[in-house]
Amino acid sequence: MTSVSLSNKLNELLNGKNTKVQLSVPQLVEKVLNRNEGILTNSGAVRAETGKYTGRSPQDKFTVEEPSTKDKIEWGPVNQPISAESFDKLYNKVIEYLQEKEEIFEFKGFAGADPKYRMPIRVVNEYAWHNLFAHQLFIRPTAEELKDHQAEFTVISAPTFKADPAVDGTNSETFIIVSFEKRTVLIGGTEYAGEMKKSIFSVMNFMLPENDILSMHCSANVGQEGDVALFFGLSGTGKTTLSADPNRRLIGDDEHGWSPNGVFNIEGGCYAKTIDLTREKEPQIFDAIRFGSVLENVMMDENTRIPDYEDSTLTENTRAAYPLQAIDNIVDPSVAGHPNTIIFLTADAFGVLPPISKLTKEQAMYHFLSGYTSKLAGTERGITSPQATFSTCFGSPFLPLPATVYAEMLGKKIDEHNAQVYLVNTGWTGGEYGVGSRMKLSYTRAMVQAALEGELANVETAVDDIFGLQIPVHVPGVPDEVLQPRKTWTDEEAYIEKAKELAGQFKNNFNKFSNVPEEIKSKGGPTNV
């Protein structure tokens, strides 16, 4: 089926009397309540459950194999191919399914805060609360912008439509399929709202690099002097905590583009984890959860409607979605200059990486490609000791192109703008997990602050003889001995053994990159394994 005929079917659906277009937040909240999709908490936030799926379904994510993308996509477990024929058939089924619904909901907005590079998008939802989620997570148009809005990509989400794998070519009842030629994301069989957000991020990760824009899975903020910082890091490394600085304004907490003009947020909202959330620990997130915000899978008291953020009955992956404007200390619009400082965060449970180290361009590209942190004993069944985990470019589930495309762009931009790059270990010191202790947050904050203020750019450093990293000898507010992991262990031989074990895992992981320039392999990684 041609793009035109598919488009006609979509237009027929959207022009139908059951389609509610661009409802306001109060209207959507009313719909959620009237349709029994969710309930209100004591702060006025909508609370909904996602049923069977409380997180992403990576094994059910596909990209249509099409002539224009076939030779560009990095096919494999992350980017599974599906035929155009399978997509077209599913598309027709989903559209016909939605046509039978009493109501469906359409949101028009943008991905990308910089007007020069933003992409107009449309999100079509079976659920009102999913449309409220889209309204809060993507960039909302002004009344004037809405008049000329022409969507360049459409997300169609039908959670209660279930695929038949034997007929539809999927792996299960659930599917998240991106067609770049049809400019459509098709989602079904899952109520987890995060699939919409991450699908558009995956789309931007394909399209932005073609316009010389580096797409990045990171948070970003800007200082009082206009200096910009990026924070890359996997879950549990402190990305949200460290980028939420009262002395710096938040650009965004998760997805950004780095264009020839500078940095811009891809989103218009935040999708924050809320497990164990307290006002004391995360005041910005806690206070942002108010009328119009969406809580996913958060338990609460039925009478008082007070959320219990410690309760993980449904999932550890409880979430809150709210617009950036719910936070006081932001850049609005979410656009800033070129980064001065780039921070790679890792929570090293082996206790052997320095708490902070300066990276050369080659080391920056090596550690960007590695995307290292560690899983802890007890977090998953069968894990009895710390395990190294690597997520390419700190966001491998969302990268359609070969990883080296993003790494080479990063290296080029580091050169062009003389950005200083640091690797910060927020994990363990004085021994591995279970023996040593977690790095003090006050020390990490002092190190990050020194890096952001340029105090570490020209300081004396000592070279780590196993990882080849340059460790600052002095950092204001941090004891000198804390900076050298070897000095924090009581048993030096045990330290060397554990450090070489982790260095070996870095090397083994890096072997999967076949087309990386030799200088990155030779100058970027561990020097003594």
C-alpha cells in the first residue's frame, strides 16, 4: 500500500467526529476521570496504571526495512527489521480498530526546542491519559504555530489492540514499529506511555545526524555566565541529581541535540523516576507533580490520595510526567550555547575508577562508545557480585545508526568548541560494593562544581597506570587521598586485581566495534590489562 493511501486512511480517521483535537489539560483530565482511565492524587496529578507492561518492550521494537533506510540502519537486536508489507497490514488494522472507538485523541506539537531544527509531530491516542502524557512531554505549540502545523511524523498508539504474531510478523501481541518512509510510529499491545517518548527520540536519533546535529541521551544545564554543561549517565549514576543544581538553570533532563548553533532540548517535559521520591531529596521533581502531571504505576492511599513513592508493588519503574515549566529554574525556551563541559557519569561498583578524571578526545570517544556503569548484587536474580554493564553512547536502545556515527560527531564537536570532558565515578571507593562505601555526594558535587567552573582545566594530574586516566591531584573540598582509588583500598594487591578485571571487561566490550579508528582503541582505553 502506498504512503498516499495510508495517509488517506489516517486523514479519514482524524477528520471523523470521534476525534478530539488538541484538548487542553483540564479537558484531558476530565476525559481521563470520566472514562475511568485514572484518578486524581491529593496534588491534582492524574494517576494511571499501565497494566502488564510497566516498562519498555525492546524485544517488540521494530524498524521497517525500506530502500531509503536499509543501508543506514544498524540492524540487530536493537533495530529489528520488519517488512513494509507487515507494517501496512498492521497499520490498516489499527486504523480500523480506532475508527470503532467512541473517542480518540490527537495532539499536535514539536520535537526539538530550536525552531530551526524542530520537527512537527502528531500523536494519536486511544487513551486520554496517553494524550495528556504527550501534551506534557512534547513541545506544545502556540495558537499561532498551531494554525500552520503540518506534522512530519505521526505516532499512533492503540494499547488495547493486540497483534497476532503468526499473522502480523511480530514477536508478541505488543509492537512498536517505526517506518521512516511512511513517517509513522505504530504502537499497540502496551499501555506503557514511555514507548511514545522513546520512539520519537529514536526517530530524532536517525534524522538529526543527517543535518549535522548530534543527538544525545543526556541532561543539560547552563550557569549564570552562560556556560553549558552536559551530563551523560545510565540509571543510578546521579544524572538527574547532579544536573538539578540550584545555581544553574535546567535546559532538559534527558534528550538533547547539539547543532551548529548550540544545544537544544528535544522535549518539552520531564519523565522522572519517582521510586523513593521525597521533597527533601528531589524538591524540584516532588513539587512539579501537580495538576496536569501524570503519575504512572505509583501506589497511593485510597482515602487521602497521597502517593506512596516507596511502594514498588506494581514496579520499581514508577514515573512522573510533567512539563518543564513546572520547574522554576529552567531555560525557556530550552536552547543554549555550545557545551563548555561534558560529564560522563558512572557508578562503578568495582570501586576502582577514579572519582573524577580528565579525558582526552580519544578517551572521551572511547568512554562514550563504552557507556559503562555496573549492576549491583541483588538488583536482578542471579547477580551475586557487581557486574559491568555497557550501553553504547549511554543510550544504545534508541540508536538506529551505527554507534561510531555518534562518537565521531562528538569527537568533532569537542575539537571545534574546545569542550572539557570528565569521567565522574559516583560509585564505590575503598573497595568494591559490599566492602567499600559509596562516594559521598558532597565530594561528587564539589568535583563536578570544580569541573564546571573551569578549576580543573589546567591542574596538576597523575596518570592512572591501569586505565590511563588523568586524575587531578587536588580538588577543592575533597581529600587528596580520595582522588586516588589505589590509596583508598587497604589491600593494594586486591585493588590491582579488581582494576585489571574491569579493564579487561572494557577491552572485551570494545572489541565489538569493528570500524573504530585505531587511535581511539590505542589511546582511549585501559593501558594495562
